[in-house]
Amino acid sequence: MLWVKSLHIIFMVTWFSGLFYLPRLYVYHAMAEDAISIERFKVMERKLFFGIMTPGAVLTIFFGGWLYLANWQVYSKLPWMHAKLTLVLLLFIYHFYLGKLLFQFKNNKNVHGHVFYRFINEIPVLFLVGIVFLVILKPLF
């Protein structure tokens, strides 16, 4: 099972790398004024979202689900696991929100400025800190 846990962590890192970088691309995209830069950002954002982030998210959930199901009798009773899964669900909502923003940029319908994207760029840090602390400390609440 350690190899399953290793793959879960590897794909979680992959997913988070995209969650950290995509809003940063949105910052630069929102500031871009020339057509060449705007089109370049659209390509970069699409490749990051569909080529790295989404597969990373799916594989994180797949291997995490495998770990959970292999130990569901234990995990289903642990409050920290319920809290972690809640944060993962909220992280998925954030992921899909970034996808919504991607389509707004793609269709030239962005309604936010670069400051907004600088703010949402910090959100994954909160999720990462919460999830890692829950997994490592396993609080009993």
C-alpha cells in the first residue's frame, strides 16, 4: 500500500502545482494588453488546466480513494479524515471555479482585475496547510 500512498502524494503535488500556478497566469493575463500575449496565456492556461491540473486531481482522488476504501472501517470513524475530505471537496470546488475563469478568459469575457487573481492565488495555501496538518497531526477534535 505504500506505493499507492506514494502515488497519491505525487499526484497531489502535481495538482497543487497547477492550483498555485494557474491563478498566477491569470494575474499576468489580466494585465496583458497585446493580442500575442493574450493568446499565449490562453494556450498556457488551457494546457495547465487540462494537461496537468485536472489529471493530477483525478489521480489524487483515485489513489486517495483506494487508500480510503482499503481502510474504510478505520477512516470512516476518524473526525480528522472527515475534515480532510471536506477540505478536498472544497478544493475541487475551487478547481472548477478556476476552470470557469479559464473559459471566461478563453471567450474574452474576463471581469476581474489582476488584484483579484493575486488574492485567489493564495487560497490553495490555506487548503494545503489545513490538509497537511490534519493528516500529520490527526487531531481528535
